[in-house]
Amino acid sequence: FLYTILYALGCAFFQSFVCCVVAYMVVKFDYFFSKVIYTVVIVAMILPIVGSLPSEIQMSRALGFFDSIWGMWIMKSHFLYFLVFHAMFRGIPKEFADAARVDGAGNFQVLFSIMMPLVRNTLFTVILLNFIGYWNDYQVPLIYLPSYPTIAYGLYLFNFSTINSLSTIPMKITGCMIMMLPILIVFLIFRNRLIGNISIGGLKE
């Protein structure tokens, strides 16, 4: 359970937070490199990636990410939800940032004091969705984390067990329930915070 929490929560947070910050920079700083990042994201999402697993394993070993939970945090900091945050920041009026800069706020203050609270609900929703996905993921721990088995990986092995006492349907359902209960508890606690209004009433004409 500890390995699963570290893997799922860390990957979910870093993937969501990195996408959020990069999307903000691309939207608010209209430079050539921002257009390059946006183009790379679009092209990478269009092109199919087939047969890249051996090269990914070799690269993760070379960079020291293989069999490392923090290495998985870095590897999972990709652009899956980049377009979601990009659309969110494009929809936020620039007057919010302009008003903060008039009061003397810097770029970091604008980001963390103005923009991040505005997209807080979306960020939390993305983190929760990513957390559920990584909690149920067994392929990445199977390949990249041989020393840190997770609950999903254990359930995968449990499902294919040949031990008579474990191969019955009630025992398999019990294993699924043990894995499902934390996700159910998290959803019941935070169900009312998944989606919310972020900017209505924030500006005065």
C-alpha cells in the first residue's frame, strides 16, 4: 500500500502540476519557444508511438530512473492534460494578471496567488483522475519498478495464481474489493469538489 500511494500520488501530482505550469507559460508568454512547445505537444499526440518500450527502458536505465519511484515521477511528468489547462488559462481574462502586476506582483506571485486558485478545481480533478489511473496501473510497476510492487501488480499476480485457495471467485472478488475501497473512499470525500465555477464574479465592469 505504501509503494502504491507513493507511486500513484507522486505521479498524479507531478504530471498534473507540470502540465498546469507549462500550459500557463505557453498561454501567457507569447514567445517563439511557446509556439514550439504547443506544436510539439500536438504532433506528439497525433503520431502513433509503436515499439518504443525497449528504448524507454534503456533510457530510464541510463538516466537512473529505472526501479526508482521518484524516477517514475519524472517520467510521468508528460503532457497528457496539457490542452485542458491550455484551454483553461486561455479562458481566464488577462485583467486578473494585469491588476496584480499593477499592485506590484511578480510572475511567480501572479501564477501561485492568482492563476492557480482560479484553476484549482480543474487541477484537483485532473490529479484525482490521474491518481485513480495510476492506482489501477500494473504495467508500469511490472516493467519499471521490480523492487516496489504495488497493489495493482499484486492483484495481477493474484488473478493468475494457481493456488487452489486463491483461485476461487470469492477470493478474487475480495482482492478487487481491497484494491477498490481506497479509491471509493477518496471519491466519496472529494466528489463535491471535482468541478466548480472558477471565474464568474471575479471581475467588475
